Amino acid sequence: MSTQIREIDNYFSVKVELLPLGVAIPCDVFIQEEGEIKTILKKGEHFSLDIKNTLKDKKIEMVHVNQGDKKIFQNFIFEFKPKEYFNNILDRYTINNEFYYKIEKECLNPEIPINFSLYVHDGSNFQLLLEASEENPKNISQGQLIEGDILISKRDLNLYKDYLQKLIKENKTEPKILKETTKLLLREIYSEPTNRKNLLILGDKIEEIINYGTLESKMIENLLIMKKLDNYNYVHSLNVMALSLSLGLKIKLEKEELRLLGLASALHDIGKTRISPLILSKLGKLSEKEFQIYKTHVIESVKIAKELGLSDKVIDGIAHHHEKLNGTGYPFRLKGEQISFFGKIIAIADAYEMLTTPKAMKYALTPYNALMILVQDKGCYDKSLLQTFIKMLGRII
Ligand SMILES: [Fe+2]
């Protein structure tokens, strides 16, 4: 796949073909000509065929956008070219002409050789940490895993998946590895929601987690400790799944019930893939109209779950994850026992996860403060489930 976006100094560069024709562009667009940066489109101007042809005549293939407009631009591309968005800018790192994926450094094992390169990003600096390839695999030492995010090139995602499989084969089936493989899988599912093949694999993963969880009570702690600061839809869903399954294990649900709960919680927000990212990532409060649109993600999730042929129990869990016991939730304003059992579990896990994850411009609450908010909203959540949830987390936080 040719790279369509890259970053230079204060600008990031975009292939001309990525710009949708005949549409107002939400930010200034520049070209580099004779060593100078010149404005080609002012914010709000349409990208016309004339301009496209001019660029073609000048043999200009890349245009540039201010770094400060990156978020607006990404949202815009998602709006008009969602497939390109997922292929190119779903994840945070687009550095030096490449796309990167953040991996869990806890999953790197010094004993197993790595056949892909690792990079580190400490918030401002980005550098190669370990140069490795299939021809030249290398081991990483614990001392090399310094502060910062560890990244791999997205081209190496399959090699990383194979690496995780190797760890599993070497009997290193630890919760963190299970969680990392599930995260990769959810990333794919949230990019291509109606692909049934991935859904079957997800079912297997959930079973692995449950089997591990029933054997090993530390599973719950390990699943929850892995909660990270990533703010992507699929990571949120993974955390909600971990919390829901932990609560399910705690109340000793049957294995089959746990499997269904795992599916419902993993896919509860899958409908967000059909909501404009302009709304999903808006800074500050949504307008009334925007909130109405936001709320439709529940119905969209239900539609996808039906398209996937999931069972009624799973669909009800998804459908009710924003309902509140006192009838103030949405979309159906259900009350008390009208809300499904899975819906009640996922509602608690979802609310807790949202409160403890930092959003743009907003600090995350500590686990303690988040639980306090849930308790104060006790008219909203099932009392007994909430008590168990608090006790479960109380051992860890
Ligand atoms: Fe939701």
C-alpha cells in the first residue's frame, strides 16, 4: 500500500488523490513549489477539478496541511472516505512517511526473538529501538524497554500477531498476551464490522479468557491492570469487555453466559463506526442535535449485531447498554426489570470505563472517584451488581 500521508515539520502531507473532489475542505491546504510553501486552498474552499488538473500539470502529488488542523482533517477524511481513513489514519502514529501501531511492551519477551523492528516515542522524540527482520531476528533485553510508547510499523502487524502466537505456544498464555491479541482482533472488527470470520475468532478468544479466568482468579486483576490510556473505540470496547467479563466471573455466571456477555460487551459500541467522527471526537459539549445523532450508535450497534446473526441475549445486552434503571437512559427509556441482565452489567462497565479514561481536554477520574460517581448515580445502576463491581475493583485499586 502506498503511503498517502506523511509528516514534515509543521505540516503533514497528503496525497492529492485522498482529497474528495467538489467538497469544501475544512482547513487551509498548501503545496510546496520551488522550495516554498504556498496556499492552494483556503479553508472552506472547494477542491475543484480545475485545481486538481493544475496540480497534475505541475506534477504535484502531495499537498500539505498544518499539524494544528490534523484532527479536523482526519475527521473530514473519515466523513468522505471512511475506507481510506481506516486504512491510513485510524491509529495515532503517522511519522516519517510510515504508519505505526502501539504495542504493549509487557508482551515483549526477552527469550523469544523478534523479527520486526521496534520504535519508541516518548511524547516528543521518535527513534528506532531495535532493528530486526525475518532474516535477522533479535532478542530484546529488559533494559531496552525504556520510558515511552513502543511502536511497530503497521506493515509488521502480521509478524507481531505471529510473535504473540509464538508466546502462546511457548505456554506463555498470560492475560496480557490474551488481551493484546484480542485488542488486535477488535481493531480489525471495528474496521470491518460485518466480517463474520473475525467474529468467530473473537468467540474463541473470549472462551480462552473465560477458561483462564475460571482457573485463575488473578485473571481479573491482570485484565484490569492492563487498562491503558489509548482512546480508540476498539480499546474502549476491549476494556469494557474485560470489566464485564470480570464482573461475570465474579458473580459466577455459567461459561456459555460468559461467552455471550463477552460478545455483547466487545461489540456494544460497534455502531459508532457508523457515526461521524466529527461528533465522536468533538471537543466540548455536543449540541442537542449532535447528541441525538450520537445516541443512534446504539441502534446502529444492534443492526450490525443482527447482520452478524448474534443471539437475542447478545443483542439485548448491546441494545440496553445506555439504559438506566430509573428510566433516564436511552434509546428506549427502559426501567428496572425491562433492562436485560447483560445490559445492566455492560452499563456499569461502560460508565466506569468512560469515567476513568482521559478524553481530549478532560482528565480521567481516579478509579475511586469514578466508583463514587457510580454510587451517587445509584438510581441508574443495578444495586447488587454495582456492589459486587465495587468490591471486585476495591481489591485492586
Ligand atoms: Fe455506547
